[in-house]
Amino acid sequence: MQIMIQVCANEHEGDEFKAWCLQTLGPALLSGGSTVDRLVVNLAVPTPATQPYGSGESLEGDAFDVVLQIWAPRFDTIVRSMLPIAAEFAARTRVQHVYRLTETEVVRAADLPRRGESPGIKLIRGLYFFDDLPDPAVQRLWAHHSGLAVKVHVGLVRYARHWVDSILTPGSPTIQGFSDLHFPR
């Protein structure tokens, strides 16, 4: 199972929080006999002066500093791994949106590292689908779109779809899925 946590650091503490996530949070989640299978700490970069096409379509308002992706066999494993550092994490943040996801990896370049830094730019977008479409129809449409996306996004080294199984924090946007596109430097 996968959990995604979108995080805004406390005001004017974004850079410090990013460093803390890499130096303290990441190692804490992966140590002490933890059975976390995989952890990705995505660090936000400043928004370009010119907005990309469709930039106003999702998650207006919150500019996240970090997006954590945590994979583990069970949810309680993730909770146990977070416990030793949860209070400090909460004290350093002002917004946390937490989602339980199912991932479908559409494409992955053979030379993309599985451990350590993944150089390049990653675009994670929250997706909202039409309310009148049942989930199976949305998933079929998204699977069809994936084939087109791989052709259109030239230079893509990884593309994953993350279906939102449940929203775990009250007040989080009712996103139904996340596209996750990785481009090399």
C-alpha cells in the first residue's frame, strides 16, 4: 500500500523543513527495524514565472514544500514508523493532506535509479474527474489516456498513476487521483 502526504512547512521555514525531511525524517522512517518498503521525499522547486499549460486546474492555493510517498505492507506499519517523529513533524508543518493510494506504474526507464537521488523534475498533479462517472469508468478512461500521455510527454522517464483509495485527513481536497511524471535533467 502507498500513502502520499502533501506538506506545507510553517511560514518562512520551507528550506529548513526540506533539509530536515532529508536528514532526519527520511532516516527515521527507514530505521529501527521499520518495514517501510520504500520512501520518496519529493522537494518542491519554485514555480516558474510562466505558468505551464493547465496550471490553474488543480490544488490552487497550497504550494507544497514536500510531498512524501511511503510504501509499506500495511497502514499500521507506516503509523508505527511515524510515531517517534510525529510530534516534531506536526510542529514543523501548517498543512498536511494525507491520501491512501493504489499505484499503477505505466512506464519506467531501465536506467532510472531505484535508490538514492533521482535527478530531474517530477510533476505530481492532483486530478478531479467528472462527478457523474463511476470509478470503474474513470479508471478505464485514465488507463486509455496513459497510452496517449506516454506519446505526448517526450523525454518522460517514469509515469505512474496513483488512484486515491481514501482521503485520510479531514479537509483535504477530494482528489480522485494523482499523475506522477518524471523528466530527467
